Amino acid sequence: MDQKTIDLVAFDERHLDGAVLLSREAGWPHRREDWAMLLALSHGFVALQGDAVVGTAMLTPFGDDDATVNTVIVAANMRGRGLGRKLMGAVLQACGTRECRLTATADGLPLYEKLGFVATHEIRQHQGIPTPLPADTANEAMELEWVGAETFPTIAALDLEALGMDRRPLLRLLAEAGRMVVLREAGRIVGYAALRPFGRGEVIGPVVAKTLKEAQSLMSFLIASRPGAFLRVDTAEWRELSPWLSARGLVGVGGGIVMDRNATGRQPSGPAKPFALASQALG
């Protein structure tokens, strides 16, 4: 790669249209709105050849201790020239000492391993138009309801306990872009799930709950609210959830490998855990 022809600059709104074109070339479903949400949360970098965006990478911080690396894309005609490593260098410099996670494809694994990332687990993507659900007697026994901004502090605290990361900026944007449902137990919020537009349709996630049954009830509530809609779920709990999701018309279509760098070994403090991700980019 002729370094004189490539400029690495901070990602801003001027680059959104070029990023959309780049992600379409890569076969990703991201809309301009999806890129804009990532940009609002992240420190981004773009590689420019003239005015053309030929590479992107973003670092999304969660507080002072955690971050995700995402949207690492290099134009097809620029691959194999070191541009991906250059973008990752900028991202990791911005990351500093934070524990850093990303979701890798098989093609990206060798580069990320060289940069100190270690594979931890697999996630799977399910998507489709759900089949109509029969009356869910389990849901009838659970207190599920749509909520607004008044519950945000409680949802944010539950999310922090479940993941050990401060994701308040992300949760605010998810609530603004879509809707949230909570599960109550004796009047207390013990689980939540989000539904928002993304790509070809809508994403269910995050889903945070104490048990698989509670997570399924939250997802059933959201699926039932969107008859005929194209829905997507990304999950690390695929051994338990994949058969259930497939039976509801959300078929498995691949996934990725979660990798970690600067791992601290910190453990979440609460009984709830994440059953579905906000996205592969954001965890």
C-alpha cells in the first residue's frame, strides 16, 4: 500500500455515506442510522483515499475500564496491504488500558491474535420473520410491561450488575431509538429487553434476565408485539436459545467469535446475565 495515498482521520458525520457504501460492499445490513448511532457512542477512524472511505474502525468505550472494537472494514481492493493493522493500531491506542472486546470473523482471527486478543466464546445470529406464537401461558404468570424513561436508572443498574460495564450512554440511545420491556418480580424489575430498528428490520437485544425461562418470556413478548416483522437476535447463549429461536422462525445464519484483550477477570455482581446482545458490535 502506498501510504502517501491513504489518510487516516477521525470519523465524523461527513464520512457516514462512505461508511454505508463500505459496509454494503462487505455484505453488512447497516443503515446510515445504524452507523450514526455507533458514531455517537464511539471514537471512530476512517481511511481515506482521496475523498473515498476505504477503511473504518471504531472504539466504543463503556466507562473508564471497558470498550468494544467494532466496524473494522477494509475495502475489497485494499485488503492485504496492512490497512486493517493500521486502523487497529489507531483504535488500540485510543483504547489504552481498558479491557477491550470484539467479535471476529474467521478471516480476522489471525490479525487480532497478533494484536493480543484471545478468543473467549462464540455468538450466533438468528433472524427471520417469526411464526405466529400460540398463547403463552408462561407470560401470563409473569409481570411484563412496556416502560419509559422513568425506569432508566433501574434498568441501567441491572445492566451494570449483569455485565459489569457502565453502558448508560448505549442504553439511552437504545431507548430513544426503540422500546423497552421489563419483567417484574414482586413489583421489582429483575429483567429487561430492548427492541429497535436495525438493518433489514429490528433487533431484539439486549435481553437481561436471571433465568432462561425469564429471557424467553421477554423475547416472546417482543416477538408477539411485531407480527410479520423481520427480527434479529444475537446470542452467546446459543446452546440453550438456538433451538427455541429456530422453532419460532428465527433461523441461525452464522455468527462470530468473541475475543478479549487486557482481560481483568472482573465478574458481574448480580444474579441476572445477558441472554441476547445489543449487537455484535456493541455486545
